[in-house]
Amino acid sequence: VSHDEDDHAWQFLDGISEKLEDLALAGLGHVLEIDPAIVQLADLAPGFQATRAGSEEQWIIERVPPDEDEE
């Protein structure tokens, strides 16, 4: 899960596919149906991301690393 710093948008990624054609828009209610634990990240600050090794694991929260072209 990523909370973008520039536009405050949220991204919910599966860690598997990185293809642009696999992206989809989804309402937050649908995301919560798939993974109710996402609610734990409601206060994730813009510019931060949360990852975990599996659905039963704890979230690891860290600042989103800068894009290589922005450095």
C-alpha cells in the first residue's frame, strides 16, 4: 500500500504484476472486502508505504524511496 506524497492518491499493489495493463481502479469498499486489514493503514501519511510478507504478517511502514529520475 502506498500513499502518494504529491497528489495524496492511494495505491494498493499485489507485489506480483507490474504491467500497466493489469492496473484497475477500485473503490475503497471493494479493497476492504478483499483485505479488511487495510483499515489498519487509514492514517498512513502521504509519502509512506506499508508492506508485509503475507496476509497474517505485520505491516512494515517506511518512507517511499524517491524515483531515480527525481534525484
